Amino acid sequence: SGSSSSSGTGYMGPRHPEDALQITQTCLGQGEFGCVVAARFYGQMTALKSLDISKGQHQLPRLLNEVKIFGILEPLQGDCIPKSIGHGYWHNDTTYIHATSIVEGEHPSYSSSSSSKKWPPQAAMAAQNEPKAHTQLWCAA
């Protein structure tokens, strides 16, 4: 999983073989890139965002930005945000994926008590430095 490809995007990223993913029909929620599905990524159950590059190449920079932000917020992964399990090209380089851990429970944006949840200082600072962040960051109270 360490080789790279540009796929016409100018981005060099990891490539994953076909058998790296077993996608289920379970939609965990809707996101900017469509349905976030449950999928096994190298055997681990994950929440998978995928982007068909042929249909949405203009959205690839946004997904790459999300991956970058997860890297910046690595110390918070697993506590305040899901863990980033992996990302890269898949399906003959036609699809870009980002797999994260599956978080149990209700997302705070759907909760009536969400106003009491505050971003941790590190997340707020990273979000200010990365204004195109589309991932909501939160810590359970």
C-alpha cells in the first residue's frame, strides 16, 4: 500500500488493491461525498467515504483536505474525532477513499444538547488555520 499514483490529479497518494475493501450495503450517514458506508478496510470495519474521480474530480481537493486535517488533528483521533484508518486510490485508481473508525452514538449536530459541547482548543485552532475544513470536530462532554 506504499506505491503511488497521480491519476491525473497531480496528487501522489497510496494505492490499495481491489481486495483491500469489502463494502457493505450499510449506509452510516450522508456526507458531502454521498453515503458513508460501513466497509472492511484490510479486515478492519470502518466508515468509508469514497469519491468516484471520473464523476467528481472537482471534489477531490476537498477530500484530500479532510485527510490533511485528520493528520493535523492526529492527537485527538479516537477521543474527539474518529481515527483515520487509511486513505488513497482504489478500484484501478478511479476512486479515492478515506476510511475512519466507526463512532457509536448520536452525532452532536443531531442532539438537542449539542450546544453544550465545545471544540477542544487544538481543534478550534486547527480549524481556524484550515478554513476549508468540512469535518465537524467535537468532544463528548
